[in-house]
Amino acid sequence: MEAKSQSIMADSYAMNGGDGPYSYAQNSMYQRGIMETAKRMINEEIAMKLDIQKLSLAASEPIRIADLGCSCGPNTILAIQNNLEALKRKFQTHPTPEFQVFFNDQVSNDFNSLFASLPELGRQYYAACVPGSFHVRLFPTASLHFVYSSCALNWLSKVPKEVVDKTDPAWNQGRIHYTGAPKEVFEAYSDQFAKDIGSFLQARVKELAPGGLMALVIPAVPDMISHPHITTGSEFELVGSCLMDMAKMGIVSEAKIDTFNLPIYYTYPKELRQIIEGNGCFSIERMDILNIPKQHIAMPDLRQRTLYIRAALEALIEKHFGKKIIDPLFEMYSRKLSASPIFLNPENQKTTAIFVLLKPI
């Protein structure tokens, strides 16, 4: 089977699990805002574009839905409920099928917490987890009818190898992200993103059944903004500066920092369209920029913004540097954040999200 023949597996990145103060479940308001903004578009596209006749469901065959990069927490449950309601409305004039939902994320995702939070009564779907990287095949051929992914494809399958190679022009010495770095570093990230999206699309086109749809919601930046000069990603630059300060204090080594980069990339609409069209597996049925409400972007409270970043990055940082630096690092981050009001001004936040609806060609 092809799924077993894949020799290159993605590194495992997962948000903080559980329901504690540093968990993703408690610190994902921004992702919730993106999801809620995309809900209307998903409803419209399922109503207009899902071809029930072409799906050719057998009498007892369920509709199979996959949430790729699902993470854990209330956002995951709400997203699948929203999608399920849209699908059920589509079948109002047809016999209502059963629904099967596959929750996918990296093997280190807190699936126990996720499944513990599923409603016990009144749940109108069968649930299963599918751990593993979505950059490779996960499901049998033509087995899925609707694929959904939100706030996951901005995570790369791996850090570009060039940025940790001292002999390469893209070596990202003293930094942990492409924000504020030379163009060679940004280009290495951009190239890795293009490869990852290509792999993702190649896998999904084989897994989607004829007539199926795929809805993607991807954090991004507007086309008109030049990547090296935007404030998006500056939070990562600030974390990097804290690590460098800790190196000067002898807590970590600079060499250790030089081998650590965040596998996060913010694409832009023109780039994403070119990648999808160049791949040739899917037709773009709709591509829109989401107008995310400002209350979901600003996070004016210092503690809230620090917890948001910690929920996303703690596991990565701890794996590389060890647990002892985590509390001092984010305490330092919070102090630097309070001294840098630019980060708390919503007018300086240029992150948006792209909604894309795709249909296999």
C-alpha cells in the first residue's frame, strides 16, 4: 500500500494539550475567529457545489468527513458540528446518510482530551482518530466526501534544511524564523511551503471520492505586503530575541539557537493560487480573503497574548531546549511584549486567512 511506502515522515508538532491555563483549548480565540468567519462560506459552497448524484453513495454507505490538523479543544468540536449541519441541510431532499468523522493530527496531539470532549448524547456521527502527517496518504482511495482543514497548513512538515546549514546563504544565524531575516531565509521557507502544499494536494486528490469537496482555511498575509517588512511573525522574532538574551546569560547556547527554527509560514493569495494551479490536481472553486473581526485579532491583554504564543510553541521549544527554560522564557517574552506596544495595536496586525474551496479535477 502507498501509505506504507512513504519513507519520509514529517516532524511531529502539536499544540499544548489538556485543558490547563497553557493549553491550546484555553488559548485559541484567534483560531475560533477564523473558523467562525469561514462558516458562512463553507455553508454556501456545500449547498452549491457538493454533487450528491456524483458521490454515488451505496445504500448503507456513510458520508465520510476528515478534519486534517484538527488539534484539540472546543474549536475542533464546533468546527465539525458546523460542517455536519451544512452537509445535513444538503441532504434534506434525499435519504439522510450516516456520518463518519475522522480527526487527524500529529501523533503527539492530545487525542485523549479531544475524544473525552466529544458529546456523549445526541452525537450524530461516528468518530475515529487518524494520527499522522497530512503531507502523506492517510486514507484509502476515493474514500472521503468532504475534507476540511483550518489553521494547520501554515505549519510546515519540517524546517527548511538550508536555514540550519552554516555553509548555505540561507543560514538563519541568531534567529528562529524568517521574520526580519535576509531574503534567502524567506525563500527557503517559501520553497518548503510550496513542496508541502504540493504533497498535501497529491495525497488528497487520491483520497477524495468523485464529487467530493475540500475546504481549506489557511492563515496568511495580504498580497500587497512585502514579507521581510511586515509585523506578522514579529512575535516569533520577539521569542527569538528572548532566547538570544538567555544565551548571553549563559542559560542556553547560541549554537543551540542556531539549530532551532520555527516551522511556520504565512503564505499570500497570489502564491497559494500559483501553487494550487501549478499542481494540477484540483480546480479552485472559490478563493476569498477572510475579514476576521478585530476582537479575534487584537488580543490587547498581555497575559492573553503570551498564553496564545505559549500554547502554540511550548512543545517545540521544550523538545529542543528542555523544560527548565519555559517559564523564564515566557516571563521574559511578556516583559518585552509590554515594552513594545506595536504588538498590541490591531492596526499593526496584518495576518489574515485565505478560504479555498477545491474540487478534484
